[in-house]
Amino acid sequence: QKEVEQNSGPLSVPEGAIASLNCTYSDRGSQSFFWYRQYSGKSPELIMSIYSNGDKEDGRFTAQLNKASQYVSLLIRDSQPSDSATYLCAVKSNFGNEKLTFGTGTRLTIIP
Amino acid sequence: DTGVSQDPRHKITKRGQNVTFRCDPISEHNRLYWYRQTLGQGPEFLTYFQNEAQLEKSRLLSDRFSAERPKGSFSTLEIQRTEQGDSAMYLCASSLVGDRARNEQFFGPGTRLTVL
């Protein structure tokens, strides 16, 4: 079982709709969760961080965390063509381990 | 620009040569990380520093790889006797220690290495 799993996609969503990206993780001790956006040929860009169960909203982005189910998701409302990118889920264990463990990413395409 | 910077952005080398990459973190950040990313994969952790101390190394970091962060400022990553399997994007990230910072890591633009 991979430590962090994401559906690789591609996920196609019409412009203006809600894009829903999912991530599961295996380490129950994980405490910090991050979503990065990565455009083709570019480096990852941090868009959301979440540490507590529930929802966290920032503009058109909402991150959702359920530690009991070991599940974290990212919702993008009013999707724009500029949201087309690969979205990486990253997880940090809380046991003195500072590295981020990434999933393989979900490729999102917004259809105009 | 106050973000993480990396140099060079691209490096093409022949198998067996040594290469060195540089990373300058965000100025107030005291942690610096190196990751490697290959096509279709997420970044994989290599090593990290807190100030000048190298605190963790991945088993991916073979003895051909060495990283330094003299004086706790910029960092270098050297690969000796490069192999074709070393071809990847090498990413540097930095973060600020402290509860409020919560280990948010910010990445530089990366150095793309091609080993021929």
C-alpha cells in the first residue's frame, strides 16, 4: 500500500463546475496535510494546508480532512481553465519526521 | 523576488561527470529541504537541514550524493559520477520552524538534470 494515494486522473471538469480531488494516507500518526498545484514543467506551489478535522476554506478552494477515515480532499469551486494542472497531496507525520510524503498527483483539466 | 531560488535551472551532463546545484532559501527560513521528482511521480524527499545541521537523509541519497548548508544560509547538492537514473528535477524547499508556521514548505523553481 502506498503511503499517500491519489487517483492519477485525468479528471475533466467543465468550466464553472466544482472539481473534487481526493487523497488517502496510510500513516495514522500524520498530522499535517497540504495541497500543492503543479503546472507542467514547473515546481509545486502550495495552495492549502489543513491540520484539524473538518473544512478549511480559502477563496475558491476548500480542503476537507477526516483523520478517522485517513482521507483528505480538495474542492475547487467555479473552476477556471487556469486551474488545469496536476494537484499533489502531501502528508507530514508528527513523529519528529519533517519530510513531506507526496502522492503521485491528480491531473485536472478544466474544459471551457 | 523573495522566494526560493535555485541555480542552474537546467543542467545537461555526461554520465560519470560530477554536478553541483545551489539553493537559496527564503531569507528568514531556517529549514531547507531537497527533493527529487521524476516524470509522473510526486516529489521524493532526499534530505533536510535545520540551520547548518543536516538532520535527516533518505535512503534514496546514495553515497554519490552529498549536501551541505554552510553557515545555515544557501545549500548545495552534489552528485558524483552521475548515472542516467539521476535524470530528474531536483527541488529545493524551505520552511520556518515554529508552531504558527506549521511546516509549510515553499518550493523553488527546481533544477532539471539530464544525464546523457
